[in-house]
Amino acid sequence: MRSFQFLLIALLYGCSPSENRYTTSDYDIVVYGGTSAGVIAAVQAKRMGKSVAIVCPDTHLGGLSAGGLGWTDSGSKEVIGGLAREFYHRVYLAYDQPEAWKWQKQSEYGNQGQGAPAIDGNDRTMWIFEPHVAETVFENLVAEYGIPVFRDEWLDRESGVETIEARIKSITTLSNSTYSGKMFIDASYEGDLMASAGISYHVGREANSVYGEQWNGIQVGTLHHHHWFQSGISPYIIPDDASSGLLPLVSAEDPGTKGDGDDKVQAYCFRMCLSSHPDNRVPFEKPEGYNSEQYELLIRVFDTGRSDYFNKFDPIPNRKTDTNNHGPFSTDYIGGNYDYPEASYERRREIIEEHETYQKGLMYFIANDPRVPEQIQTEMNRWGLAKDEFVDNGHWPHQIYVREARRMIGEYVTTEHELFGHREVPHPVGMGSYSLDSHNIQRYVTPEGFVQNEGDIGVKPKAPYQIPYGSLVPKSNECENLLVPVCVSSSHIAFGSIRMEPVFMILGQSAATAASLAIEQNSSVQEIDRTILTARLLADKQVLKNLDEKN
């Protein structure tokens, strides 16, 4: 059983390995979540002379950056500054050591990643990496700065947030440990601290009419990327016979009207780290609960002649991959996560298990089912789980890719208008540049009787864009000492770009800077002197303007 699941079960049923902690700790800043944003926020707080702790529901640090997403969704690397850039510099230093190249010569790796060098020798940064290397960098950071990390600590979401007059006083976890602070940062992917503190938030897609957007709501008929069925494929168990019933993973619901809102979120998956080295490859095994009928649609895709299945086996060092969803039927478990953002810990565990079973089953199916085209099956059998990654978890990623959960409705809601440069951004605290990107959200039956996906969007901004400070803070009447650098105040489609790991690190640093200044100025996070905030961010090498605006 996966370590994540064991810890959750232990907590839920009273046999927690941490049940005897019963500690009470007091810090200047308490960071909830050991994601990349959480670690960077804690480091920045420490650099500013503040006492800080990371209260981490997971046992591993780094979130997705250490959980398989090694093919960094960086966009324009020029706008990645501060501690985020230092992280990628430290990755560079790790790979500058000959012993880092165990399964491949460095000269054999190549140097192209997303149109720019994976290894940028001039800037001494590296943007593509193995999971264990990223995790080591995060662990070294917290050790170097002496940051206490309380692992396997799950927020008591029912009664674990104590507030007094719009300020959080303390948080308590399921182990009865209490952490008091002057300032709090919710760096979780789910926004659990934010929600438990009574902050306004949204789940799902807003209608385009809410913020006057084009790309936010339901997108029936919009065909971006290649993640849609390009041929007429029957969704029924017996092809073209509706009376036989729908195949698994096809919804019978009407997908809705283009531009309307809904409460659904884009699909999740695991970013698997695979290896093609015979001595570092674990063959794909049949998971418990395997059901080959789940993958019938993929056979029908193959029958159309489509053969681009391996296009997102993105190469990372040492003959490994960061494997992501690609095509109309792949690793995204479309429709299996709608209740995840608000779900109990127990239900989230079930959802994660369902995703894991589906994705492991998919790999086994392609590698073994005789209906899979020989060329594809042969190629798949060159690969397996990387034996030297996620060694305490059966070589499976310990972090599911929560692409989207809750999003705060804060002081300022960032929308596609800010990302497209249609509005001036007040008090920027960082920049993003990646495409406004949403994975598919629904798989439905068209009026013509074919299966189709909906929700996949990929729209590039014209230039890197600024992210306002107001999107990191709640409304002042809701909470005065909380910052949210991950579940930021933004629309669904704006979050589709903001949600990249480098941006989370950037915003984590900015959030910690603001929290430290609020302590020094004895003010709320909304009332800090934002001129001083800007000056400190620039001094710490954050990038707040496009390059052509600096002079």
C-alpha cells in the first residue's frame, strides 16, 4: 500500500504514528504545505530573520516538482527570478557532478527542452531533472536554513483553525499538535487552510459572463492541442448500439452550453518517471482492481491509425521520462476528480487510489493486451517504472497532479484580461508566461453519437504577464494574516497558466516577504506598505516587469 494511503488510514482510524505528539509550537510564520511554494516561502521567511515552520501533511517535500514533474513548465525563463531561479541553479549544480549521471553519459542526454536549453550553462540553471534530485534540493534547503518540518501533520479541517477578530491564532492537526503564529501561509494544492479559515473561494469554471472572459467557461466545440477524438468513435459497448450502454469513463450527462460555468475541475494524473535502462526498469504489473474494459476506447483510437501515443514521454536525465497525458485517451482520468477539492481526507484517498489503479492498469494494458498494435506494444515494453525513484512507494509518484482545486476569491481576482495585457496590474509580486492551459474536464456523447472530450484549452499570452499582490491575500474582512500563493485568487482559465511550479515558487517567496513585512510593520497583510514590498522583492531578484520595460 502506498505510504500516502497508509498515513491517511492511520490518521483516520486512530492508529497514527504521530498520535502522541500533542505539541504546541509558536512561530512568526506558519507555512501549511510542503509543496515547492511552501519550502521556498519558509526559506524566504528565514532569510528575513523570522521564525518559521512547515506543517506538512505529506512525508516528502517539493510537491509536484519532486513528484515526477521534472519537465518544467517554465514558459519564458527570463521572468523566473529570486529563490525559484536559485532552485534551478541548485539543480544545475547537482548535475554538474559526474556521479549524477549513473545511467547515461551527460553528453548523450541532449540539451533541448521546450525550445530552450534544458541545461543553461551561461545562467548555470537546469530546468529538466529527476524527481529524487529535486527532492534532495528541497531537503537541503530546509536543512541549510534550519527550518523545522512537521511531517504527516494533517489539518483538522472541522475545528482546527482558531481565529480571533479576522486573524488566525493557531492551527491544530489531527494529531492534536497546535501551531501558533503571527502570520500563516497556505501553500497546499487544495487550499484546506484557506477554506477552513472561512475564506471565500470557488471550485470549477466560472461562466464567461462573470469576468467578461472568452476562455473560462464550458468549451464544447473548442479543439486545442491534440487531446480530442479526431475520428468518429462510438462510445457504446457494442459500437453504434446505444442500447448496449456506454463504455467506462464516458459520461451520459449533457456537457452544457459553451460559455456557461460548472463545478467540475480539470483532470488529474500522476507524472510517472519511467526508465528505458534494463538495469533500472521495473516492468508494469497488473494492479489490483484491473479492468481491461476501461481501455476499450484506446483500442478504438488505435484502430483509426493514430500512433502518437509516446509524444509526452518527455526525456529527463539518465534515460528516464516525465510522462504526461497525451491524446484523447491517456493518463488523465477524466471525470474522476470532481469531488476531490472539497472531499474528506478519506474520500480523497479513495480518489487517489482510483487514479492510481486506472493509470497503472493503462500501462499494463498497453504492454500486454494482444489487441494493442505490435509497434506500440513493443515500444511500451522498452519502458518500466524507474527503480531508483520513489523507492519507498513502489516506484510510483507520491504526489498526484492536483492541477486545480479551490481558488480563493480574494482582494483581487486575476483573469485572462490581466494575462493578455488588457488591464494594468496593481502591485505585481511576480510574473507568469505559460499558456493558459486546462486539461480536459468532461468526456461525453455528441449529438451525432460519437465520443468527445471537452475542456482542453491552450491559449498563449502575447508576452509574460504580472501577477498582482491582491491575488495572494483574502478580503480584509475575512482574514488579516493569511497569504495564499498556490490556490490564488484567479479565474479558472487564468489559473491554467499561473498553476505552474516555477510560478508557485515565485509567489511563495513573495508571500513570505509580505508576511515578514506585515510583522515588522505591525499591520495586516492587506495594509502593508506595498512600495516597501516591491523594493524588497526587487532586492531579492524577483522579476516584476517584462525585460523591455526595465529601462
